[in-house]
Amino acid sequence: MAATLSSIATRQANATTNLEDEVHQFLDYCHTHPNAGVRFVASDMLLALHSDTSYLSEPNSKSRAAGHFYMGKKDNESFDNGAILTLSKIIKHVMSSASEAETAALFYNCKVAAPLRVTLLEMGHPQGKTMVSTDNSAAVGLIKKSMIPKAAKSYDMRFNYLECRKAQKQFDIVRRSGKTNSADYHSKRHPIRHYINNRHNFVVDMPLPRQ
């Protein structure tokens, strides 16, 4: 829903028949699932997130960044939880490669995560390194400096924010395969069957209140 709603919002100034049909389809989907809810399970209140992108998937050669934020458990990378925040937005600049787009998505997500860490700390939940999962090994290599980009100028200076925060031990950026990366669900348009098979991982149908 996040990717579809964001895409509709960016094109609403130039409404077309196709866009109107897309809006009606989106509303029909919402009507079909009127009692959707998010299920949370007990955790150690440690912020964690999955980051993903869809390269050149939007008009004007733009890419989309997505993030799945949740409360995780200590020393348990496979643990997942209901989302406390979902990010799905178009990356402002045109990315020159898929790895640069993945790095941009990491930048967007970590910028959002930084104040969340402070909020949790002020609520009495100490935060270690926030685990940030991405499915792109090149992006991880660029940030950890085990790889050097061929075109340094295209590697925007603002992405150095990630290296700075990593040096401050605020984030631990790790690679996680696409199948286990929850942000993939929000980064692109998927076939209907994919939504049907994976919707239960993000929302559950709550019992309707008795009349």
C-alpha cells in the first residue's frame, strides 16, 4: 500500500484516466480489508530496520527507497516484529547505479532512525548499534570501505553520513538476502500473488467489534 499511495500522490497533479482507475483499485483493496491491524510481539525494545530500493522504477528515471522499522531482540538477527514505521518514498536525485540507489535508501532510512534512537533512549530503552539490513553487498562494501566506487563524483557526499554514524557506533549495516528483507515489500510494485502470499507478514485481519 505504501508504494502505491506514494506513487499516486506524486502524479495527482497530472491526473489521467489510468490514474483514476488506479485510485479506484486502491480504494477497492482497502475496502476488501477493513479490519487490518499490526501484531507486535515481546522484544528487547532495540530499534532495527530493513532497507531496500527499486532502481529506476519511477517516472523521470527516479528510484524508490523503502524501510521497515521494528523493535528487535538482542543478538537475534532473524527476529522480526510488527512495523512501528514504514518508509516508502521516491529518491529525489537520479541514481547512476543500483548500488548507489541502495546506498541512498540506507541514507534515507538511517536519517529517520537517528531521532527514533534518541526517543527510545529517553523512554528508558538503551540502544546499542541499530542493525540495518540491506540485500545489496556493494552498498555494504561502499559504506564499510571494503569497496571503492569507480565514479567517486556520483557517490554523493551526503551518503558519507552513513560512514560517520557507523563510526559513532550508532548503526551496524549488514547484508540480508532479498527474501528475508521486509523492506522489499514496500519498495516496488509486485504481482498480485506476491501480495496475497506475503500480506500476513505485515498486517493481520483483526476481529470486527461486536455490534
